[in-house]
Amino acid sequence: MDDAIGVAIAIIVAGVFAGLLLKGIDRKLAAFMQSRIGPPIAQPIYDILKLMQKQTIIPATSVRWLFTGAPLVALTSSIVLLLYISLSYVCYIIGLQSPVQGDLIVIIYLILIPSIASISGAFASGSPYASIGAQREMVILMSTELPIAVVVLSIAWHVADSMYNPFALQSLFEYTLWHQAGAFGILGGILLFLAMILVLPAEMSKVPFDQAEAETEIAEGVMVEYSGKLLAFLLLTDAFKALSLSALIVILFFPYTFTDLFGLTFSIGGYSITPLVEIIFFSGKVVIIYSIGVTVIRVIMARLKISQVAKVFLFAVSAISIIGMVLIMLDPKMKMI
Amino acid sequence: MKSDITYPLNIGPIHPAFKEPIKFTFRIEGEKVVGTDIDFGYTHRAIERIAQERNYIQIIYLLERVCGICSFSHPMAYCLAIEDVAGIEVPPRARYIRTIIGELERLHSHLLWTGVAAHEIGFDTLFMYTWNIREKVLDCLEELTGNRINYAMLTIGGVRRDITADNAQTIHQVLEYYEELYNRTSEILLDDLTLRARTEGVGILTVEQAERLCAVGPTARGSGLMKDVRVDYPVNAYYEIPWLRPVSPRDIGKEPIGDVYDRMAVRVLEIQQAIKIIQFCMDNLPEGDINTGSGAVKMINALKKVEGEGVGRYEAPRGEVCHYVILDNQEHPVQIKVKAPTYSNGFTWAPMLTNIEIADIPIVVASIDPCVACADRMAYVLKDGSSGTISWEELRAKSIQKYKGVRKRWMMR
């Protein structure tokens, strides 16, 4: 238990740097794809350090307590989200007993809270651009709900056939989606993965789903009035969210550890360094997921209109995820315990 | 869902979507624009007034700075106006070189517009790509004229620099480079799915509206109006090009409806047309002088003996630019009037911006390729420094008062 608290603190501290570095890698990779040089990978960290020293301006027209409180709520909930998603998994891969199992339903709700906080902050700022951004953010939030719920439910449904707890994240490490999957199951799993990959840029407010922050339309939308420390909190929230959502996709679809796959263990001078290798392997998977879901998609597409986004998610992505769910249900092998 | 609640939304004077200061006040209903008000006048620099105190040669370099991108078109129209009033014959080689530089400018201006438009709809990769390939034509212009943007190539009665054999080599290389890239670039611009989703059926300007509002350039041609100063009133080498005609979306087999996609298609096709025109001019470049041979002082002295009025019309990348000058035996023109393409196209914003979504505002505004600094020819400031509103009658009375002297001489004849 004490070990787990230590791991939790380590996750938060490492999460700050890992999340910001993830965003730095995203920017560098996007720059490479656009044949630019791009900023140094540590640029988001420098940004946060600088913003922490800058003056925080609170607009006179804003509702002060909500405007200043919203970024704090967003940051706190995103840290909880990261812990909820990664604590049990990190404990699992480094071979500790985890104090929490990681409840999938709670995770669905926790994903919402940072967005709801930034919407409240935007409405409280009193800026018309921020209000338009907040309205758009709500539309995106509502349209991505169904695909996320369907993906999580179908995975839980699959686990429910086993002896494990269906809504615990921990069960997925032992009993993965691909476990005993036939052709239908694999196809269904791929569709669910596709749906989650499309939800990722929408949750992260990136092109083609960055309407809430559209720079050339509404000048950063929900974030337009934030400055200084409050802006730094929102950027940190973004970094935590990037890390947690990519980690969630990794855990839902590719929870295999290095040892599972290759059956190798590492040690230096009698001390086992397998946990370290596992952490690096996990980080690698997170970076790959984020690069596919956010960097590549945002480089090859233009921003859609908000009406088009609602259509994409309510019809196309929902359809993809529901077909995936049906395919998994139809898979004869998966039904067998 | 119908609601009666509308709210105002100010975009500008300073906004990331616009590269120059201009203010739009929209009435918004949900995400839909129901009313538009446009406010110019934030970059007024009194160019026409300054021009009345410079001599004829200095004005060329002043007018290059009317607009950052049409830095060839404005002095071109001015030179044509002066040559018109003074009856100066331009040598054939100079006319061809003028055409070449003008088309190179069109090439880089359209590539610049493509990048800006892509940025407006969040397609930054295309923005980086087009601005990257645009460097090649800018390098070529630098080699030909000495500058990337403000070329200082023109003079009254010709051009200042010749195209040497080395330069010709560079131009051929540049043309080959763009011919190779053209298919790939036009495929991205005209066939990309998200780009089409954002541009098709957006910001429609019907052919009747285009005609009534006097749209010019790619904006008019995108609506299906076959209107091009290069064809209708050819100058320089244009009337020697037998196949020259206004481009239209019909060239790619699409009936124009006047949306953003059509205007983009026109610009993409004009890139190809510019390549062909430069090719033609390079193949048929005549030998001979590149200007009248008289120096700046001699030219000014000659123009001091001239009186009369002249008009120069030239097809800038954004549409027709028109300069009107009055000469009156002085070292400088007594009046010069600049009519930039955005001055005509600005009015087309009103029908285009009605009933679109907020998300479409930047791309629709950018679709006419606005040059606000070109169009800002007047600012009304009260004595205490604040700005006010002036009525049409009042403005007319003030203008008549201001140009009384000039009027007397020229209206009485």
C-alpha cells in the first residue's frame, strides 16, 4: 500500500514532464511532416515555466470565482484521471499489488470533467469568442459520448464472459480484448480501435476537431481570456489529458507488456531492471498512439465545421463503434468461457 | 430550430484570421450569420496625397508600397497611365519583360493566397507546402530584379533591368519546377476531401450579383463572369498571345456557381496559365532596347511639358487595378487616384457572408484575396482625433471643394 502511494506520487511528477514531452514530440513530428524545423521537444515545458512567471489578467466582465476556479478543477480532475487510468497498470507492469482496480465507468465520467471545467471557465470569462468556443466544445463533448460509451461497454461485455470483474481496468491486463478472438472479434476490435483513435483528436481539441479553439475563427476560443498561471494550468490539463487518453487506448487495446510478448527479463548486477524496461515500452506505445491519433490526423486534414463534426461523430464514428460491438458479440469463440 | 435571439460578434480590427486590420460586425443567430457590417480605414496611409508631392519617378517606388504583394501591378498601372497621357512608346522587349515579371508576380501571389486560405481552414500542412514551393519563384524574382517583393523593375517607358541569358536559364528552370509540381498541387487543392467539405457551396456569389457589384479578377471569374483586363483591354505583350482568354471553372469541367471552391479553382488554373504565358514570352522575347533611353531627369523634364489625364488598367493577381492621373505642367501629377481590386471586390462580401456559419467567415473573407491596405484610400477623422460617420452628400461636397482647382481646368474643356 505504501509502495502504491509512492508510485502514485511518482506518476504525478513524471506525468507533468511526460505529458508535456508528449506534446513536444507531437509538435516536432508535425513540423517534420510539414518540412519545418519545429520547436525543441522541451518547448511545452519552457512554455509552462514562462507562463508561471507571467501576470495573470482577469477580465473585468468575468465571473471571478468561476473563471479562476475552472482551470484548477480541470487540472485536479485531469490528474485524478491520469492516476485512475495508469496507477493499476503501472503497478501491474512493475509487479506491485495495486490498491485500485480502475473502474471504467468512473473513467468515462472523469474524461468529461476537464472539458466541463473549461466550458464553465469560458462562459464565465464574458468573451463572445469564448462563448462560441464553449458552445462548440459542448457539441463535441455530447457527440463523442456515444462512441466512448460503446467502446468501453463492448470491452466490458467481452470481459464479462470471463471470471474477471467486467468494469475493472485491471481485468483487461489479464483478459485482453484479443483474447480468444476469432475473425469477427479481431475485425470488431479493429473497428473499436478506429473509433477511439477518431475520438482522441476530438477530446484533445486538435484539427480536424479543434473548433472549440479554432485559432483563425474565434482566436483560441475557450482559452482566449486566460493568461499567466491560469493558462499554464489549462496547458498542463491538456498535457495530462493527452497522456491519460493515450494510455487508456493503450490499456484497452494493447496492454501486453514487454515480458508478455518476448518473455525476456533484464537485470544489472543482480537488480532487476525489468520494471524500467516495461515503463519505457509503455511510454513508447503511448507516443505511437498519440502520433497516429493526433499528429498524423491533424497534419493531413483541414478543420471541419461544427455541424460537420456532429455528423461525423453521431453517424460515422458511432456507426463504426456499434458495428464493432456487434461483431464482437457475434464472434462465436468469444462467447465461450 | 428557430430563435429570434441574435447577438453581435465583432471580428477585427485585429484578429488572427485577417492579415490586415479590417473590422467586421456580424449579427449572429446560433452559429449562423444574419447581418454584416464592414468597416475599412485602419491602414490609411495617404498614399495619394504623398504622391502629389513626389516627382514622376519617385512615385513609382511609392506606389510599389501600396500593397505588399501587388508591388508590380500598382506601378504598372501608374506607368501605363503616364505613358497614356504623354504618348510614350514602350519598346517591344520591355513590354515582354513587363509581362514576364507580372506573371511571375501572379504565380507567387496565387501560391501565397493558397497558403493563407489553407491556414484559414486549419490545413497548416498545405500552408507550409505552398509557401515552401513559393520560395522558388521568389528566388527567381530576386535574381531577375534584385528583390523578392518590391522589385523596382519598372520605369516610365520601359523596364530598368534586362533579362540576360543566365536569367533566361533560371526562368526556364523555375517553369520546369512548377510544371512538374502543378499536377500534384492542383490535385491536393481541387480533390482533397476536407478541403472540398469546407469550400464547396460556401460563400456563394451568383453571376448576377458579381455583375451588379462590379466584381473583378478571380472573384468575378469564379462566378462565371468572363472578365479579364489582360484579354478585354490588353497591354504589354498580352495582345500578342493568340490563345489568351479568361480562365473559368468550366476549364476543369465544372459549371461555376461562385462558391469558394470555384474561386480557388480559378486561381489554381491561373497558376497554370501564368506558366504558359511566361513560356510564350520567353520563346518570343524580341531583341532591342528595354526602355526609351532617357534618364530620370530627362523623363521628368519631358513630363513637365505635358498636360492631360491618363488612365492605366492592369490585371493584378486580385483583379483589375486602375490608376488615374492628371498632369498639369508640373514636376508631379496634380492628382492621382488608385483603384485597387479589393475596392471593387469588397462589396461582394455582403452577399457572400449572408447565411453562412461562423466557421466559414475566415475562408469566405479570404476567398476574394483581400488587400485591405490597397483599398484603404480614405479615413474620416474629426478634429478631436475620434472617427465619425460622413454622409454621401457631405463627402461629395468636400471632394468637390478639395479638387476645385483641378476641376476648373479639366471640367471646363
